[in-house]
Amino acid sequence: MLEVFVRVAEAQSFSRAAESLKLPRSNVSAAIRALEVRLGTRLLNRTTRSMSLTASGAAYLDWCIALLADIEATEHAISGGTVRPAGRLHVDAPSRVARRVICPALPEFLERYPEIVLELSAGDRPSDLVRNGVDCAIRVGELHDSGLVARPIGELGMGSFASPDYLERHGVPRELADLERHRLVGFAAVVDDRRSARWWYADGDAERSVTMRAAVTVDDAESYIACCVAGVGLIQIPSYDARELVARGELIEVLPNLAPAPMPMAAIYPERRYTPARVQVFVGWMRELYEQRMRGA
């Protein structure tokens, strides 16, 4: 019942909490009502459009989170570390990382941790971890201060790429200044006005940049790469993600002597007094995957 209350309070929705817990909404509502009756106080203010914690509910939430964490920590300590990580683990990751890195390796993870039930959300727009009941998210790029715990996984080497067809029609850029007459495929998160974007390159100890015009702007990684393969424009993606496309002749790296700044990759999760073991082992496993499949690509 405590876990149900925590999930409802964090998601601020009975429906989202029920979905994340894999329970009927009626069961979740009944559990909260029974809890309020037992405590003799209202924990949640409910309207048809919103939900918020009462003062009692906010205090009780802090207590519940601490208690649940203490229970898990105590079980782990008493067992001498032999209690296997267990329970539902909701992970959110960028679509390409999920499809090309996490999913192919999942059989090994689930064999190693058979008591963990993994729920994987894949997308290229940042998700509100608390409202959506996400236990851990993988993020690529600079992180903004969000009050979340961030654990570095590694840095992704980047490259600039174009299709053979595009280069045949527009020419191969030989130096940075050549890019000014080329087009890129815009990514919504980094294109300033949906028409142009600035690319940065390391040149010795200095940084150099060039502004390019976006022929089209997309908001997901699959479309971003597909547009490049189709010859729409140039893109910048992690080198590991381009390996197979380059090997098949679908993409060619341009200006390989000028390297874009690497992109940091990190695991983030809500700050708690104690991090659940299932989150800890997943973050450790992601570091292993980085070393095996993404580092130095």
C-alpha cells in the first residue's frame, strides 16, 4: 500500500500510477482511500483536473520513501548481499540507444537478474521521470540542473556524415569553410530557429564553428538518420551509431580530421536517501555496455 501511495504521489495521477504498477485503476483508488481512512486524514487533494499533496500527504510521502528505502537496504544487509535485485524497473532511453545497444543485450541482463521486471520506454524527447514513474533514464548530451542524481556512463565520440548521393550532388567538403554552402538535417533540440544550426569542431586546442542551413528539421533520431541516408543533408551522430551504415556504404564520414566534441552519456534518477539495488545494477550494466559496444567507436 505504501508503494501505491508513493507512485500516485509522484505521478500525480491515479491512471499513470496504475499503469506503472500494472494494476487496475480502481484498485489503486481503493488503496489510497483505505490508507486515508486508516490514517484518519486526507493525503491528496483531488479535483477533476489535478491532484496535489496535502500537508499531511507531503510529510507522509517523505516517510514512505525513507521507509521503503530502509526496508530494501536492511534486506540487502541482512542477507549479506545475497538478496538479488528484484522488482519493476522502468527505464527511459533515447530510441537509438534502446534499439541498438540495450535491446540486443537484454537477454544477458535478464538472465543475470531474473527477478527484475524491466519496462523500457524509448524516445528522443526528455521525459518527466517523476510524473511518468521512471526509475532511471539514460541521457546523451549536456544535462541541465534538474535536482536529479546523475551518474556518468562515458563519452560518445561523434562524427559528421553524409550519403554518397548527397556528396555526388553537392561536392565533398574538404575544410570547415566548405560546410557553409552545404545543408544539414536539423534536429529540433539543437536547431535554434528551425532553419539553421551551429556545429562545433575541435581544432587542436581551439574550437571552431560553422553555421549551416537546415533543409528539414526532425524531432527523432530515426528520422534524422533516414533523412541523411536519403540525401537530404549532413548530420552529426555518435560514431558507434554510424559504423554499420558506413560499412554498408550508406553513409560517408566527412571532415574526419575535424572531430566534433564528444557527447557525455549519463544515467539519471530521482534523488533518494537510498538508491534501489535494481537501479544500481542497471547503471553498472550500462557502463559495461558502453565499454563493450560504444567506447572508442
